[in-house]
Amino acid sequence: MIRCLLVLCLLSCATAVPAAEPARVLLVGTYHFGNPGQDQANVESADVTVPARQAELQAVTDALARFEPTLVGVEWPAAAASTQYAQYRDGSLPPSSNEVVQLGFRLAKQRGLDQVHGLDVPGEFPFEAVQAWAQANGRTDALAALMQQAQGITARITALQATHSIGGVLREMNTAQAIDEAAGFYAEFLRYGKGDDQPGVALNAAWSQRNLAICARLLQALQPGDRAVVFYGQGHVHLLDQCLRVAPGVELVQANAFLPAGR
């Protein structure tokens, strides 16, 4: 009888273990400030080092700082981000227009963070096989039109810089419509193939593998209760969003809830 009462007490009196606080992640899709020319289509970036643009970057930083980030992730390999952020903090890093420095390092330093998490990994982008298939199957003109579409996306971002602040450009780039349009460019490659010859599938598989590896590095860095701001090229955002949205213990926050309003 006593044993039964003890068991009942343990079952009824036990305090439920509280669930861990989720890690919140704010993904900011960006363009490349330094024009590295590594993408199939590239934005022609205005000079972000001039005083007016520096003020705009500070406005973006101040707005994102309201999220109170405890972690900043960027599109650089871990070693480069670690080394150069240390130099940035002590003032020895040479001037750079790169968005990792201008956005990621700036925000991390303003928040007093000891490190910036470089999340990037190398990846394949087997575009040549898609080109060869298109040529062999009478789809060269269609592929050229697709690449022209990509050029149109980057041309719009280039043009926005003449009428919008950097914060305004980023807000435009982080709408659901803009992110879906960028993702659609990659999905269109799935039309390039037939039967067992599927170069478009191989291209998308390689692109997905790289983004899963990026997502994995972020998940491995996150702790319960973290508030992470992650700056990445806009083309990555769709797949990173997909990965993080289903990851247990992670809550996504819309970038435009914090990016500065107005042009």
C-alpha cells in the first residue's frame, strides 16, 4: 500500500521538465558588395565604403542589433572568418568592401561577440554538363534565355542601388517573392535531362549538398536560446530556410521584421 502511494505521488507530483528554449535564426539574403564575379550572374555593387553608404550600413546594423544576436554567421570558411574578425576587432584588418566585413563583422563587434562563425564550404556547380546536354538536345537557346533571366535578377538589384539605401535593397531581396524567384532559377535546371542522363539533377544535387553542409555547420554551432543573424548570398536562402524550418529546436525569424524600413 505504501509502495503504491509512493508511486502515485511520484507520478502526480513530478514537475514536468521544461522544453529547451529554441534557437532563433534570422537569415539575411545579401548581394556581394565586392563583386567577386564567382556567380553565373553578378550584381554590380556601388562603392559601400563612401560615407553615405557607410551610414546606411550602420543603419542596417543598428536595426539588426535590436534582435540582440548572440551569434553571427557569414559566407566565409571558418578559419578565414576567425582570423580576419580578430584583425577587424583590433583594427589591423585592411579596408574591405566585402559584405562579410561590412555586415557580419560590424554587427558582431557592435554586439561585443568574441567570434564570427564562418559557415561556408566548397561545392561543385557542374554547369558545363548542363551546357553540353543543351547543345546536344537543341536546348541551347532555352538555356541562354534562362541565363538571361538570371542576369535580369542581378540587373534589378544593381538598379535598386540608385534609388534605395542598402537597407532598402536588402528588404527588397528578402521578400518571399524575391527569394522564390532566385530559387526558381535553380529548379529550372531540372528540365535539362532525359532518361538516365540528368545533368540538371546533378547540378541541383550538388547545390543542395553545399547548402545542407552550410546548414549543418550552423546547427552544430547553435545552442538553446541563441539568437543568430546569418548573412548569406540570396540564392542560398531558400534551401537554408527549408533546412532550418524543420530542424527541431530552431525558430526562424523573418529578416524584414528587423531590416530598416523605407528606401
